[in-house]
Amino acid sequence: MAFSTGNDSGGPMAEINVTPLVDVMLVLLIIFMITTPLMSHKVQVELPQANLLKREENAPPVPPITIAVKEDGKLFWNDEPITKEVLESRLSVEAQKTPQPQVNLRGDKTTKYRIIAEVVKTAQAQGIRKVGYVATKER
């Protein structure tokens, strides 16, 4: 491979050629100049303000509600047997409270998900915002 030295000494050239570097930098500058105006939002949207309910410091925390579902579809409200109609009415009453309690849903290992999904759908239809699942920790 032949090197151009530009002089008669025959050794390699020790100066750095900055022309390719300048070319790349100019291309990047042009790309950023074109894409920067596209990053600004054309449509102005007024976002809603967060409505965080502040709990009084001396108010006791609201205990969660536990709904247990057996394999055959039997429902239990804090270990008390109930029917689906009673569940709907109690959930609608609890949904009106401020702050709203969390609903913890426990299901047997062999309970079909369809039954649990019906309970979750009922809770959401009544206005409950926090529905969680309870499981045992693996060992």
C-alpha cells in the first residue's frame, strides 16, 4: 500500500486529515437542524391536574376488604358468606366512601379464572378503583 507523503523524505504523513470529520459533523448539524422543529408539539393539549386526596394525619388508614372465591363460586366478604347480589350492593356502598378501601381478591388454586374475572368486573362496575390479587409466596 502506497502512502502519499507530499515531500521527498519517503516517510508517512504525520498530519491528521480532518476533512472527513468536518463532512460528518456538517451532515449531523443539518440533520439536527431539520429534526429539532419536528420535536415541538403542534397541537396544544391542556392536561388535567392531579387530584390527590390528602388524608388527615390522625385519621386511621382504611382496612382493605377481602373477597374470597371458592372453586364452586361461593363468595366470602371478610370470611362471611355472601351472594352475588349482596356483593354488588356492598361494593357500591364501599365505592362511595372517601378514601376508597382496596379490595383484595383471594381465590382457590383450582378456581376458574372466569369466576374471578366476573368478581373483578362486578367490582369495577360498582366503582371500585383498587382491586388486587392475594397469593401465597413460593418457597
